[in-house]
Amino acid sequence: MALTKTAVRHAKPGAKDYTLPDYNGLALFVNTKGAKCWHFRFSWSDKQPRMSLGTCPEVSLRYARTLRDVARALVATGIDPRAQRRQACNTGQMTTSL
């Protein structure tokens, strides 16, 4: 089931860290201190790595889904989105997409 803005806003810290899944690999991670972070999980080299897409509320649900779609497109073309992000950071060409 897809997340809604209301569900994201009302996600409160609990006794343990937890994850609220959206779809196509996107999820909202909520830790015990109340911090909320968008994670994208994908298949790469027979593993399922996870990459952060930003924190909530700085990154909205709509923008997190856009970032997820960009990362999924990179995976579909055989490019590791984590490596793409590292390369962009190292060359000083930070993009708004990853």
C-alpha cells in the first residue's frame, strides 16, 4: 500500500526503529529519536543494498518518489546509483537528482 502525506506526517518514534514501505523500493525509516529518512532498496550484484534519499520533511514524499524513479532508471541501465552519487560528489558536480 502506498504511503500518504498524512501517514508520513503522523509517523512517530516508537520503542524500536521501524520502516513504513511505500512501493518500488521506497520506504520511510523512523528511528527511536523521531528522525525520518527516505531509503531506497534495490537489487545489485545478488544483494539488496539500501541508499538514503534524504530526510523528512526536507525531502517530501513526492520528491522522494522522483529520486527513487531516477535511481531505478539508473539500475535498469546497469549503473549503480550509489556509485553515480559518489562520482558526482567527487567531481564537484552535485545534482539535484542524486
